[in-house]
Amino acid sequence: MLYPIAISAGDDKHAWGVEVPDVPGCFSAGENLEQAIIMAREAIESHFEILAETGTSIPLANDVNMHSANPRYANCIWALVEIG
């Protein structure tokens, strides 16, 4: 399944931040765009392992267009991460 990730650009003093809108509480960061995407995949997989251990349902991914229309993510870069 492809999960949309919202990426906030970093700079010389800040890492690139990542939020996974369909997975509440799942965040990550990386030193550059590529690393941010890689770290997001690891964060999602780790989050899903915890959900599975606790018997909690894995959330389904929504369409990136739904999230990109949300003003909260207005300045974000979007990517899709395949999980599964």
C-alpha cells in the first residue's frame, strides 16, 4: 500500500521533517530529502509493528490529493512510501 508523506523542507540548521497523515503519531526526519523518505519508511514500518503487537488495526492510506488540500500541509512536499 502507498502511504502519502508530508515533508517539510530543512535548511542548514534544521532536518527535513516528515509526517504521515494517515498514521497518527508517526513522524520522522532526515538530513536531506532522500534520507527523509527512507527514514519515513522505517518509521511507518516500526509504527505498524507496534500496532500489530498491541492488536491495533493498521490504518488504511488515503489519496494524497485529499491530504494536499489540507491547509496544514500547504508548504509540504509530497511523496508516496510503499509499505507491505
